[in-house]
Amino acid sequence: MGEYSDNTGIGENEDLDEETLFVVSQTFKALGDPTRIRILHLLFQHEYSVNQIAENLHLRQSTVSHQLRFLKNLRLVKNRREGTTLFYSHDDEHVINLLKQTIDHAFHS
Amino acid sequence: MGEYSDNTGIGENEDLDEETLFVVSQTFKALGDPTRIRILHLLFQHEYSVNQIAENLHLRQSTVSHQLRFLKNLRLVKNRREGTTLFYSHDDEHVINLLKQTIDHAFHS
DNA sequence: TTATAATATGAACACATGCTAATATAAGCA
DNA sequence: TGCTTATATTAGCATGTGTTCATATTATAA
């Protein structure tokens, strides 16, 4: 078999450098926790405040805040301040699409 | 903005039932480890034996075997026996595509 | 059967992860 | 200023995860 014989044009045989490997694993790790999935899934629709997320998903404020910091560090969500309230929304279309695809795939199987 | 106004047709507002949540998080968890990513990435090309994988990626035979069992439990890889040798290959196009997409995205950014 | 090669398994360990309670910070208002 | 609301942070704990060494299993061949 010849090298580089694939047809999709999507990163087939490129060697995985350390940085890419790190980014990719971090990305999937972010999506590998049920709580974070539920938060991101909620944010599919529109922005929510921290407390709104906590109420909606029956989680502690502290838990939500921690996970939002995690997601924000990876630039998967952003926020907007209004007085003392912070509204969070998603901030990475690619990752949101990964999640949508996978939910869809799991749901219809 | 009206409800259900999205254009992708991909699972927007469906409620996340426990089972879907579990499957999705398991799937991403599988892709959330550098070693498993490297193994799956190697298997993009073609099948490899356990020892071949270990040599290629500079991992212990035991480590590779453990991770392959993990991936096999999730039906992300399959194997084929030839004498005492087991050849592993990927077995989930959807997940492989997720990985390809994400590597591609991370690599060209 | 015995020996050998390839792979799988089990136990132990270090480390990472996620949640919680308590507290701190920040912004708005009386 | 002091009070309230909303969010962030810190430390601690329990659980999960990935690797390793040692050993077991499986299949083949002499």
C-alpha cells in the first residue's frame, strides 16, 4: 500500500505533533464529562446566567461556576456581564458541532 | 428568536436523556486520552498487531493491550487473529470521523 | 508434551478529576 | 457606608484513570 493514499483530504496521515495531540485530547476531555455536556447542551439554545444553569440542571452554583471556568479556559464558552449577573453562551462552533453530531448519532441509534 | 429555528437539523433541543448522555460522554472520554488518540490515529491507515502498535508508538505491550481492550469494549476497534497475532483495526466510522475532524481543526489553526 | 511467541490480565501505585462546603470577591443600591 | 445579590475561589475529600510489573493465557510448532 502506498503512503498518503487516502481520499478524504482530512488529516489522514499527518504525523501527530505534541501540540496537536494536546489540543485534541483537551477538547475531547472537555466533552467527556456529563455535567459539561449538559451545560453546553443547555447553551445550544441561548445564553444563561450561572444561577439559571444551576437551577435548570439541578446543580450547585459552585459546581456550575467551576465547570464554566474550565470551559472558558478552553474558550468553549464566553460571558457577558449585566450588573452582578454573568450570562454565558457557547463560543466554539466547531466543538458545538462535534457535540451536536455525537448527540444526534447516539440519540438515533 | 423562535424556537427550533436552527438550520442544521441536528439534535438541537431534544432533551438529553440519561442514556444518550452516558453514551456521548463515554465516546468523548474514549477520545480524551493522548495514548488512545495516538492508537486510533495509527489505525487510520490500516490494521496493526499489538506489538506493532507498541513499537510504533513507543509504548509497553501491556499499556497497548489495556487501551485496546478499552477501545474494544466501546466497539471503537475490532481485531482479527492470525496465529498468535491479533491485528487491530478501527470499527466505528463516526468516531473516526470525529477524530479526523478535530485533528484537522487543531492542526490548521 | 515442552518450548516459544504474542497477547491478556490483575494488583498496585501515582496522579487527575469532579463535587462540596465555606468563604471571598464584585457590583449595585439604600 | 453597609447590605444584598450573583459569582468566583479555595481546600478537602472521594473516586476515577493510566501506567507498570509480574504473571497468566492462548496458539503454534518442534
